[in-house]
Amino acid sequence: DFFDRADANRALQAMGSMAEPAVQKQLQNPDWQVRAEACRVLKVIGTRASVPALQALAVGDTPFVAPVAKEALLAVSQR
């Protein structure tokens, strides 16, 4: 739900890497806004396990999602 995204983002970030598998599933969501939000969460909690899915979005998704996926990739690579 659009109105719950910010709260969900904070909760998932607080859970840390244990939330990563559930967040990764949302990278396939048909709603681009959900995919972008999942990238934002993974930017904070993502591990190398998220790299392949983020790479796919970074080169093959909408102009709204691809840059957010690239930011997440950069953050994951710096951990």
C-alpha cells in the first residue's frame, strides 16, 4: 500500500539482512514503485546475494527504477 511504504521501509531496514529474501521477491513486483522501494531497502540491508537481481534492474528496468537499483548496487559493493 502506498501509504504504508515508508513505515514498511523502516521496519524492513530495522530487521536487517534477515528481511533480504522477502525484499528480493519484491524486485519482481509488477508495480515499478514497489520495485524502486525494494531497491531503497536493499541499499541499506542488501548483501552480495542481491547483486544479480539488482544488476538486472539496473540495466533492464524503467528509468525510475534503474537508477535506484544502481545506487543499491554501489552501496552493497562498498560493504
